[in-house]
Amino acid sequence: MAPRLQERYLDEIRQQLAEQLGIENPMAIPRVTKIIINMGVGSAVADKKNLELAFDAMTDIAGQRPVQTLARKSIAGFKLREGMPIGCKVTLRRQRMYEFLDRLISIVLPRVRDFRGVSRKAFDGSGNYSLSLTEQLVFPELNPDKYTKPQGMNITIVTSAKSNEHGLLLLEKFGMPFRAAQTPAGS
């Protein structure tokens, strides 16, 4: 059975986007292609156990095993050598991607403390969206007794949109809680 967000995209969102953007070719309609979750664990240089905990947390969050990210260059001030493991990342596609996006929008973001919506300006110019969470424990699948050290993560939603406006429209249709658009003062 397909995830509910994927079904909603196929049944409703695609047609709405095609009408709003005036796109006739169904392959040109913007869609989410992949989601990349990245955890940089700076404390892994001093204690390897922190990296193992991040690996376990990422596995629980994403539902698949992450890959290690290695330092690209040595930095003496941080006691960092080239090739040392300093983080982990996961690339989600297809069903896992839609399931994660659904959980992110409907469960995780509302649990963030003092949440007023995500920024509308975090697009990269090509319709891809990035956001960061400072606390991993907003994910309900993580046990707070096991993961006592706060660990943040970056989440990048890669779309096939050609512009930021098209990417914003796509994510709005999915229900991404963006902050209200700023109106100019005096109008």
C-alpha cells in the first residue's frame, strides 16, 4: 500500500500544480525526488560513542541504515584528521521518502518548541528546500532515555522544480507549515 502523502500527490496535487503552473507535460510537473538527512557529530572526534548513538538515532528516524561521512581535510585546531568519521547521512527515496515527509509535516514540526512555521527563504535557487532541527528528540520514535545528548540534523528536500516559486508551491500543497508571508510595512 502506498503512503497517504504519495497517494495525495498522485490523485490531487499533480493536477492542481499542472493547472496552476500551466504545465501540459505530466513529466514536467514538480515532484519530490529525494530527501537527504544529515547529522554532523563534531563530538565524534573525542568520543566514538557519540557517533554510534547518532547512527542508531538516524536508523530509527529514517528506517534505513545511514552511511558514514568522513572529514575531507585535516584541521589541527579541532584535532581533526582527513578521513576521520564525523557524521552520518541517509538518502530516502520513493515510499520511505513520502512516509518520512508525512511524519515530518504532521508530527515532528508541530512538536518543535516555540514553532511558528518554517522559513520561506530556505530554497537554493533550484527549488530544493533545506531545514535544520536542533533537537532529534522531536521524533516520537526515539527513546529519550537512550538519547540523552542533544543532536541536531539537516534535512534537504530535493524537488524536480525549476524555480523556488514552483518548489514552494509544491511543498505548500503537501502541507508544509511555512511562516505567513511578510507584507511590506505601511500597506
